[in-house]
Amino acid sequence: MSGAHQSRPQLTLDELRRLKWLLGGVLALVSLWTVFFLDVEALGLVAMASAVIGSAVVWPQLPARVPALVWRLAVPAIIVAVAADFYLSAETLPVLIRLAVLLVLYRAVAYRRKREDLQLIVLGLFLLVVAGVLTVSIEFAGLLLVFTACALGFLFVVTLIDMVDTGPKVMRPEEMREVPAWARGSWRVALMRMRQVADWRLLGFASVLFVGVVGVSALLFLLIPRFEIGSSFFLDKYITRKSRTGFTEQVRFGSVSELVRDESVAMRIDLTDTSTLPTLPYLRLVVLDEYTREGFRISTALKNDLLRSQRITREVRGRNRFVTGVGGTWTFYVEPGVSRFFPLPGSFGLMRLRDFGPVQFSAGLRVVALRAEPMTMSAFQLDGVELDTAVRDVAMERVLHELRVGTLRDDDVGRPLLNNLAGPTGVENEATLARIVEEITRGESLDAAAFAERASAWLQARHAYALGANIPRGGRDDIVKWLDSNEPGFCEYFAGALTVLSRAAGHPARVVAGFRGGSLNAFENYIMVKNSDAHAWVEIFDGHGAWVRVDPTPGGSSATGPAELAATQREQDSSWSARLDTLRVFWYRRVVNFDTRQQVELADAVKTLTTNAGDELRARLEAISQRIRGWLAGPWDLRRAGRVLTGAALALALGMLALRGLRWSVVRWRRWRNPAAMDPVREKAGKWLKRISERGGRIADGPAEHGESGSTPAGRWEISAVREDLQRLRYGRRETWPDPRGVFKRARAVRRRD
């Protein structure tokens, strides 16, 4: 039998089709899951489609069990459903996404030929591109890599099938009525067959090549200047995103308390100098001045002021005077769905946004907002931040003065500020509030600061902190009934109660909603603010031209003095979730940054690291070279030479031992990979064949020397017979083998007589 190796087994055409079905199903699922990063009403549809596609992948014979009428009506039903969706929906892009989901579902569960396979890739790419434009999530980047790998493998298998399959390129309707041959059988057998024929060296090389290409692409993506593609395509105009935190133009009683159960991160704050930050700040989002029975909201006058201030810009100038500020430059990465209002830790000198857009800014309210809630993560920077607790408002001081002296006219532009004095109306409500105010003041005339302190103490003594509140029955407003009870409450109840009490006492007050606190990431030194850090507090007008922050919630602080700042211990998060969150911040810093400054810094850091590493390597090599030269130039004697020879022999022995161990490991691994090819008898026969072949070749090529047994005809015949038996052991079928022990004994005898 010849010594040629058997060729590696290959997949049949039906096995390739089954592999194509598996890759197509995974590709469809990955493309559908990108929709979860979009805030569109399609998540239920995606979940249903994922379940159906997953079932079809596991049981590929299911599509043939579907009645033929269903397949004929599927496309018309999709057309009718999308037409109705277009008619009922006011937004275009969500309808297109739902259409793409339905088409991916239809194409993924139906049997496919080449044209349908290419359609599946195009539909998946549509969902991938839309999600890529409207999100900057690092999880999406992971799905993108999985989709790319699946698409490359899918196209490779489709090409292999197309080279062999000479049938039609389009699936005929009658082919959907019967289970194809490739869909029969179990996945266990199919996967074992794929593992058997897999060339792991080729797969490993392809994986390394794929990782290398992805790495180089990522490096280029980090260094090459970019622009925000979402703004260029105007896709954010086609989806209306609703705030999930409740920080809109109205905060109802109980809405903020729902967030305390949400431990997802709402924003990340990256500071260039965290050492100067004495305490984790209050982050002020929205000011609510108008009271309603359900809660507080922005009055129409304030909304109109914000609309009048709107302009297209990337920079907002805050405070005119220059200060060094706290924390250096503050960079905010706010997750989508938080609010259209920007979180502000205090007054600022300059705000820089990542992109040009319609920005609304009220210096009197210290509120900055976008026209609409952003579709993706929004990033902005603040310079010259001061963590002040007061907001200057000269207009409110003038209105109060004119109100006291009776010169305030009905058409005065400052009259809307009187919303900060309006509270619950009605005889019962006003009587209850007057009684509680009298109980708090004890008949004394208190200024705003003293009243806020006493009222906060009264609230905290009367009401405990809880995540919910049971409002007593009755005809009065809910906040008045809660005030007059002993029920516990959440922060918006305490803030709303202090606001209506202050207004009843004649002190203008308003509710402010935002976030309080957060935790410092112990690994990257940035602040993580979660949705559970949502908070509501009060700003009361001190009568001297400023609104002062008061936090009546138990555990809150009405002011932040130097002693309190020094005693504040900032919580640090060193959990595994914080470790994983550092990857997201790296993604934000290097990919979602809104200027090229950090890219230049990264390029300089890479250049410096490369240069320093090269210099350090050369210095170490030079030092080693000098040591070797000095050692060789030293005095030599027999004792030193003996030590050197002993060490060299020991190193050689250890090297040979390591080499034998490596060879032993390789042999064991090959035997585990392919037991038939690494049979010990075949392996031993191969070694003896090599030895005997060298002996026979030397005899045939040259003249016989004296004493060589193989020089006689009988000796040459014996060598030929032993070689033939060894070839049968090495390459022949097991049932044709002679006795291996006898063959090896004869081979050893021939070798010994050499």
C-alpha cells in the first residue's frame, strides 16, 4: 500500500446547507437584537421574532409544517400591516424598523437559496446601520463584531454551495411544502460532523486575522477625526424619545420614587481634577414653579422664556466673571432617556456641547436644555464650575418689592414670577396650611432661612422617609392631606410639602428636580450617577436677591458649609460592575468624544510609549552586553571553567528534557485530536520504516562492505520483507496487519546486524 496520507474529510452539500441555516439564523438574531438599543415601540415584536427564529434554527423542519396558505398570505399580510402602521403612526423611522423586523423574520424562517440569503444580509445590515447611527453603546459594538463574523462565515458557506449547486438560485414555492434532506436528523450529529472536519489551524489563523483587522480598524477609528453621523442623517427627527426618569416639564408626586429601584447608570462625570472636589454635588436639571394637584411643573411663562432663548450653538456662556472653578473641566456623558435638560452642579463659566444644535438657556433659572430629548448619549463639558447653593435673581426681588408697595401692574413682565407664591387653593386647604404654618412659626415673624430650617425639622419629625406614601382620603389636595398626616414619604413629598408651606408663609419657593450624589469609580476616578440617585429639593427665595437650596428630605442637607465639606466621605465603588463600567467610559472618552483633543493626546501617548519602550529596550540590551563582555574578560581558571561547563551541561539537559516534554505533549494532543491517525502501532512502524529505509538505501547505493549482512541476496530479501510488513502496519487496514511484535522483533534484529 502506498505511503500517501488519507485526505481530510469534507462536508457534503447537505451538511453545508445545514451550516448555512445555522449561520443565517444567528445573523438574523444578532441584527434583531440591535433594536433593543433604540427607544422604539418594537421590543415586543423583536422578542416574538427572536423566539420564532430560534425555534426554526433548532428545528429546521418546522417551516415545512406551516400550511402553504400561510406562506402565500405572509407577504400580503406584512404589506397590509405596514400600511396600517404608516397610517396610524406619526413617526417614520419606527415604522421602517418594524417593517425590517418583519422581513427579517419572514426571510429567516423560510427556506432560502442564494438570492434569499443575500436579502437576509441586506435586511440585517439595515437594522445594524440604523442602530449604529442612533446609539453609541459599547454593547452594540460587541454585537457588531458578532454580526461581522457571522456574515463573513455565512457568505463563505453560500459561496461554497453556489460552486457545487447547479439548481435554481431562487426558492420555488413548492419547495416549502416538504422537509429538505439537509433539515432531517439531529443537530448533535451535525455538530459532531462539523467538528470532525474542522481544520483548527485554518480556523485559528482566520480568527487571529479577524482580531488583527478589528484591532487595526479600532486604532484607526480612535485616531482619525470623526463627525456625528446621527446629526448628518437627521434620524433623530424621526423618533420621539420619552424620558424614563420623570425629569420632564412636570414631576408628579411619586414619579421620582419609582427611580430608586432603577440601578442603571444615568450619567458619568469625568473630572480632570477630582482632588479639588470636596463632596459629590447636587446636579440641577429642571426648575418647577407652578403647583398642580398632581405635582409641580414648569409654568407656561418659563417655557416661553426658554423657547425665546433658543438658538443653534455649541457653546453656552454662563458666568461672566472668571474663576478657577472646582474639579477642572467637567465632562458629562448622559445616557439617552434621562432628560432634555442638562445636569448642572452649579454655576459655570463655559459649556461646550459635542454638536451644534438648538439649545435653550435661562441664566435666571440656571437651566440649559435641548429642544428635544437626544436620541443618543449626550456629551458636554463645563469649565469654571462653582458648587454654589444660591442662584441670583434680581427680577424676583423687584417683583416682591412692587407687590409690597402695590405698584405691580397686571401687564408687568415679572408677574409670572408670582407662580412661586401660589399654592393649593380652597378653604380647607388654606385653613390646614395656615394652621401648620402657625404651628411651625409659633406666632413669630421668621425670615426665609429660619422658616425653612424650622419647617424642615417639623417635616422630618412628623414624617419618616419611605419609597411610597399612603394618602389619606378626603377632599383636600394630596400634598395637604399628606402634610396633615403621619404617613412616610419620598423626596418629592418632602420637597412639595416645604414648597407649599413656604408659599403659605409668604416666602417664594419652587421645586428643583435632578440628582444628588453618586459614587466614585475606584479604578478610573470618575463619578457614576445612577437613576436611583434621582432627587427633588427646594429653592426658597431669601428676600435678598437669591434662591437658596434647602433639602428637607431626611438625610439631606440644606446647605454645604466648610466643616461639612471636610467631613464628607465620598463613596467609592470597587465592585465588578464598576470594573466593567470603566470599559464604557473608555469607549466614551476615545470614541464618543466631541473634539479631537483627546485623540491628539492618545496619539501623543502612543508615540511617547513607543519611543520610551524602544529607548529602554536598547539601554537594557546594552547593559546586558556590557555584563557579558565584562564576564568574558574576567580571569579564567580550571575551577571557573568547570562551573561554566557544568552549568552548560545542566542547561543542555534541561533543554533536552523540555523538548522531550513538548514533543510528548504534542503527540498526546494529536492523539486526542485524531486517535486513528496517531495509533501507537502505526507511529512505531513509521519510525522503523525510516530506519530500515536508510539501511536499504545505503546498501543499494554503494558497494557492500565486509561484514554487512545485507550485502547478500538473502539479507536484501529479509530487509525488503521487513519493510513490506512495516508498510502494512503503517498504512494498511488493521485486519491485514501481521503480528506487530514479530515484525518489530525482526526489524530490531535487522538493525542490530547492521
